Amino acid sequence: MTHTLGIDIGTFESKGVLVDGGGRIVATATRPHRMLVPRPGWAEHRADEDWWGDFVHITRALLAESKVDPKDIACVAASAIGPCMLPVDAQGAPLMNGVLYGVDTRAAAEIEQLTATIGAERIMQVCGNALTSQSVGPKILWLKNHQPELYARMAKVLTSTSYITWKLTGEYVIDHYTAANFSPLYDVNALGWTDALAPEIVGLEKLPRLMWSTDIAGHVTAAAAAETGLAEGTPVTCGTIDAAAEAVSVGVQRPGEMMMMYGSTIFIIQVTSDPVRDARLWYAPWLWPGMHASMAGLATSGTLTHWFRDQFARDATFGELAAEAAASPKGAKGLLCLPYFSGERTPIHDPMAKGAFFGLDLTHTRGDMFRAVLEGIASGTAHVLDTYRELGAFPDRILAVGGGTKNAVWMQATSDLCRAGQIVCEKTVGASYGDAFLAATAVGKALPDQIVEWNPVARTVRPDEVAAYARQYPLFRRLYAQTRDIAHELGGA
């Protein structure tokens, strides 16, 4: 039993890897799926098709490609987008599509209601986080308010990873890192569920059992073995959110180390020795007891680049668009882009924020606009890093990962605007590789420090001083502030 299997369910694509005992990837597989947007501000996945269906497809593809005997797999670990909200019935069947993480802003009224009723200060004291579109508690309350018949049939509330784990093992579990996003239902001080703040949301018996990410949740059942091709009885970890597994994949493990994930969204995790609690950021216990995580995330990043290509560059590949952006001067000839096409998460927490291009004239090209998109995302990232600076919690090292690391314009603009270097490791597979490593540590096949041997550093992106950015970044910040009221009025139309 020398191999471990890691699978990650992403926003637009799922990925899986099978690795040997030294961290060598022996097989990879991917499967795309769609994010459903049935209404503005909503974002959904189909749990059986997009989450479990992808897991089954990828597992079978990995086994077929590698020719590894399923009995030779020591442990399986999964991660997935999160935090999500999926109500299931008494048999574990989904009652609706899974409601996605902070990009889904349907519960804005419930966030406002709960914050007013409980009090923002009290929520921070107990939960370590303000209520935002990232919080699952308000989305459960939204279900109660808007779909009472489904709410009445709900036996459990799961997230994406816990649904996969249930399908594999028959156990309803969730890791502490993910559970901390269920505010106001999780007490970060007691490391447990609480109904002290808002008992009207849901009974605690309907929430999954809490575990640490590398705890063994259960073993592959006969039914799951028949579907996936895995061996019955294979250990399965509790799992975690994709971003945490992605951080593990590039060696983020010590206080002061930060992951910057270039995916459908920019997501940031910094491991800290003490809690960093600020309403502009997110907090959670880290994957192991006694460690903490400070997180941040934009609402649209890779998603915005996909939107731009689909609307304005269907004839071009991302590589060709990146080349056009590289031909545009830094600053995109004075063009600004507010990347708030799905509202914004940290640090402004404004679900009503709107995307915008500002400064267009007849000389601007598609390449200028695509550079402005990348620089707009980088400016939003710089706003987050400036928040860490203000809190005295700026990282010692930033390790970059994700598909966006292949885009040199995006990477360099981010380093330049954030005034910080970025380290890129040899393997940028991401969360699925981190899952495979977490699976190995769960069953004693690897020690946490060995990730640096599994995935050594390949290169570093160093920041440059750019006069155009020194001029335009403050204007980017002002553009949001000066158009906020207009955006909110448009959103209320």
C-alpha cells in the first residue's frame, strides 16, 4: 500500500492525481463542469453530477491510466470548493443544487438581519469572522425563509467535501477549517458547533460531525467501491476546502507563510501562530490543532478572464490573449478595471459592488483591455495585502499556485502592485496534489515537513517599481469608493 489518491472538485474543473510514496505523480486526470448561475448573484453546482460524478470519473481514469492495483492505495483524500451549502434528506440525497461559496450572494438580507440581531462585535468574539457572503449560516437561513418545504425535509446540511466523504464512507463529517465558515454556528474559541447566537437557523444535530482534516473519517464502502473502482475498506480522510489543500501542496505550513492561489478566484491563506481576527479578512483554525489561518479571497479572478475570453475573444486562446496583454504597456494606457463582476469578498465585503472598465478611449485595444483585467485583479489582490500590512501581519514568504501562475503578465503585475515576491514550486497541480500528501500523512506514509521534498521551489517572481502602477493603484481604490453608491443603486433596480 504505497500510493495515495487525491481529488479536488473545483469551480469549473475537477482534478485528480495518484502519487507514489515519494510524491511522484503516476497519473493525472481532469474533468470540466459548469457553474450554474440561475439568477444574478446566485452560483450553484449539481452535487451528484458535478461533485460525485467528477470524483467517480476521475478515480476510474486514474486507475486505468496508472494500472495501479486499487488495493495498493493506502488512503484517499478529497477537497472541494467551499464553503458550500447542500441540504440532504434522511437518505443523504441532495434536495437542491449545492449553493456555492462567497461568489453566491443570495443571502445578503439574512446577513444583514443576523448581524443586526446578534451584533457584529459579538459575532467576531465567538466566530472570529464577520458575516459575509462566504458564511454558510445565512445561506441556511435563506433556505428556511425562501424554501420552507425543502428546509422541512432537510436531515443534514453538508458542504461539497463532506458530501464526497459521505458518498465514499457513509459518514457525515466536516473538518474544523471548513466548519469555521459556517458562522454564526461555529465557536472558534471552543472549536465546536454552537446555537448560542442564532438557534433559529438550524438544529445542531443536522450539522456534520467535526474532525481534523487528516483524521480518518471512515473507509470506502462496498457501494462506493463498485462505483469508483477503489478497494472496499480503503481509508478516507475527513478532507478540507480546496484552498487549504492547495496551500499544503506548495509547502505552506509554518507561521508567516502564505499561499496565493490563482484560480477561479484569488484565494489567500496565511498560517499564523496566533489568531488574526479582523472583519475585513477571514479566520479559521488551521488543518492541525494549535495552528491558525488568516484568509482572504476575491470574488472573480480566473472567472473574469474566462468571461472576457467568452465575450470578446472567442477566436483566441488564453496564451494568445496573454501575448496581446504583454504587448500592452504596464498600466494598459491609463485603463482601469474594477474586477467586481460578482460583487467582492475581501477586504470590502460588498456583494453589490460592480465591475467596470474606466478610462476607455478609441486607442485602446483588446490587449489593453485584457491587461486591464489582469491588473484589476492584481490591484484587488494588492488591496488585500495592504490590509495585512495594516494589521502587522504581512507574510514572510508568498508561495503562488494555480493555473494563473502560467500567465507571466498576471504574475508580474501582482508582484509589482503588491510590492512582494512570489515563489513558484515545481508542481503547480494544486489542491489534488495537496490532498494526496495529506492522505499520506494521515496514514503515516509521510511527515508534514516532507512536502518540500515532494515539491521543491522552481522559480521566484520579484517585484519591480512601476511608475504607472504608483499612479493608478490609488485611483483604482478611489474609483470603487466614488462609484459605490451608483453600483448599489444599480443593484437595487
